[in-house]
Amino acid sequence: MRKLTKEMAREFEIYLYEEERNKNTTPPYLRNLSLIMEWLNGKVIDEAVALAYKMYICERYAPPLFAKLYDKSNLPCVGISSG
């Protein structure tokens, strides 16, 4: 279990800029990393936290029609069950 630190995020940013061939892919990766770090709010990353984040993303960003078709007890967009 580890915490995602600002230093780790900066190292990832440097890695992306050094290794990425397409300049258009790096900014979305960094935005997503920033959102994850904000959501974590200093929490240690373990399996339960990772699954909770997947559920959060699924619930927040699933299209309305998709949300109507599936309830929270069966979240196929992340392949996990909330129960």
C-alpha cells in the first residue's frame, strides 16, 4: 500500500514528456492523475480504495441510459459488485 505523492506525480509527468510520441495524450493523463489525487485526498492506495474509485467514476460518468439499465448492485462498466 502506498500514497500517491506530488513527487510521484511529477516523476510521471517527466516520464510522459520524455517518452510520449503524441503531445495530445500527455495532458489528459496528467488531468486524470490530478483528479485521482484530489479524490484520494491523501488516502493510502489499496484494493478497496481502487475499487471505490472505479465505482465513483462509473457512477459519475456513466451515460444516463447506461445508469438506467444497471443498478448499483451490478456495475458492469467496472466489472465489480458494490455489495
